[in-house]
Amino acid sequence: MNLRVDLILESEQRSGSRINPKAVLRGITILIPGIILLALAAQVVQVVGLQRELKHLRAEMERKGPQREKAQSLVEEYRAHRDIQKEFNGWKRTRIDWHTQLTGLMQAVPTNIQLGTLTLSQTLQLYDDKVPSRLYTMTMQGKAVNEDAQASIKELKQQFTFAPAFTSLTQEVTVPHYAAGEENNEDRVFEMRCVYRAQKFEDLKTRRKRRTQVTKNDNA
């Protein structure tokens, strides 16, 4: 019979396992504070870096301040010149090609009509009370001779409605004065007035909308 007496105290006994719980616990208590300290140190370094970058940006902004003001001044000058150019383009778009009109008139006047005066006038007005426009009027005074005088004047009036040079431009044709000739009762003296369609500038609302959009694009 064999007897085994264990004389080692319980507190002095060691575990046969390779993992020592006490050592693991001791390592954790040392490792976690270290990790926390490293994280704090990284945050401090990052904050210092951001402060250094902010200081650099402020110095850069102060250095480029005059350049920014000059750039802003150039932008405003560019916008002013652009608006002037738009005004010129508006006048150009609302201009009627009078060379074409006079050529069409030469072809439209019957051979027995003699024009004494030809006047072209222009007025500026608001179309539908909101769109600036140019309104042109052609006024002519003349004389139609022989027995076809009345028919020739009527034909000339129709030309301003149906001839290709005038069809898309004329709005109203009237004969405010019509009378027999002083020397021959078959002759007719007349005044004919041709009012053209309003040549509209750009709509004010559309213009403001485009200007606002361009301003947003310039500031983007």
C-alpha cells in the first residue's frame, strides 16, 4: 500500500496549465492603460497638426486677401461688360433689315404709282406691359395715275400682307388719307401706313432669372 502526502500549501500550488490566469490578468491591467495612453497621444498629435494647418491657412488667406479683392473686382467688371454686351445684342436682335424691306417695296410698288415721301419711324414701348420692344412704322405718301389708280393702291396695300419680304414682319396696314388728284379725277393721292410687329427685347423676368443663375455659377 502506497501513501502520498502533499506537503505544499494550497497557495503555493501551481497549475499544470500553460496559461496562467494571474499573469494574463496582470498583462491586461498593464496593456489597457498603455493602449489608452497611445490613443490619447495620437489624438493630441492630430489636434496639433490641425492647429498648425489652420494657422497656415489663415496666413495664406491673409497673404492672398488683396488678390481675392482684385479678383472680385474683375468679376464685377466682367459682369458689367457682359450686361452691356447683352444690351447691344438686344438692340441688334430687334433691328429690321431695311435693305430687304426697301428692296421688297421696290418690287411691290405698281408701275403707275409714284411715291413722293417715305418715312421710317421707331418708338420704344412695353409689350404686354412687361417686355421692352421696338415698334417700327413705315409711312409713305404717293400718287396713283390713270384709271387703274384705285386698284393699284389696293394691290400695294395687299403686298404688305402677302409679299415674302413683309409677311412675317408687318402687323397692320392702313390708308389714313385717300383722295382724287387735283389735275385728273382718275388719279388718286394717298397716304399708306405700315405698322410692323413689335420687336421684343429679352423678357425682364427671364433676364433676371438668367442673371441670378449666372451669379450662382460664378460664385460656385
